[in-house]
Amino acid sequence: GEGTDILLMTATPIPRTLALAYFGDLDVSTIDELPKGRGEVETLWTTPARFGAVLDFMRRELQAGRQAYVIAPLIEASEKVDFENALALYERLRTALSEFRVGLLHGRLPGKEKDAVMQAFVRGELDVLVATTVVEVGVDVPNATVMVIVDAERFGLSQLHQLRGRVGRGAAKSTCILVSDARTEIARERLRTLVETRDGFLLAEKDLELRGPGDLFGVRQS
């Protein structure tokens, strides 16, 4: 409308956005229905000890002609934290799923190489894409029906919801599998919430409740 000074837009209502809506004297418009043609997404939570069963499930979907994402929190191994990294996961899956085409995508690849890998996945020339959160937004592959997130407790609730949104973009039923042995109650609560609901607004409220609105003033989050 006329006279509007600022328009804030968000695909996922993260805690910071929700806090601005609560306290920022804004007129709020919400789009609370899924786009047409979106399929059902089931969310499951399992442990690293059962990763073999996850691979079996992926293999069945791939044999049916579908595609899969596998997300890791790190690009490479770290001496500071013991979490799965994309480079090691890529090598592991190339061996475990040797009959399929596995690609690797992360933020340190040169721009042209990143684009080439992503376009190969879009065209169906790769069956499995091992990646970091570079695929969190802006990726639309309706044939992808499996999203596996390894060490899922390392990601925020809204981030997990965004990653889950990469599947279920076609008519076929899709599955998001959270692989985690979450040790803290807050981490377990996040994963339970994601399993129970697909409603981004509910998830944002829960995220705000669990970790607060962030730093609205100052430079800590700049």
C-alpha cells in the first residue's frame, strides 16, 4: 500500500522475525497454506546406530527412481567437535550405495562447480546429493523424496524445517529422517517438535520459546 516505510518478508518465521512481529508495531500478513501440488512429508527420528536401516530405506526409494539429499553439519572433520562431515559422508555413501550416482555440494566449492553439481542433481544425473546447508533454500527438485539430516541436533528448529522443505515438492510421498542421539533435553524437544508438526508457525513459536528472540539491538548477531 501507499505510505509503507518498510516491508519485512520471510519464508520461514524464524524467532527474530517473530519477535519483530510481536514488538515492532507491524501489520502482519501470513500465507499459511502450502503451494499447490505439494505431497505429504513424514518426519522420522532415529539414531546413528540405525544408519544401516536408513541406507536400506534410501536404496528402496532410489531403486524406484527417486532422489535423496543427505545433509551433514560440517564440511570436513574438526578437532574441536566430533560431528559428521560432508567429505567423509560422501566417501561412505559412495561405497555403501555404489550402484547409484552420488554427488557432493558444499560452500567451499568454486561457484561454477557448485552450480554444475546442483544442476546435475536437478536434471536427474545424480541420485544422491551429500551437502551442507547450502541447499537450505532455493532448491526445487520434485523428484527428490528423501531428506536425511545427520547429527540433526546441530541445526536450529527453523533450519531443520527449511531443510525438510526440500522434499515433498512433488506429488509423491516424501520422508525426512533425522539422525541424532541428542543428549540434551532442549535438543530432544526440538526434534520431537519437528516430528510432530509441519506447521512453520507452530515451529517458530516453539523455537522462540526454546532459544529466545536473539539480539534485537547491538552488533552480536550482525
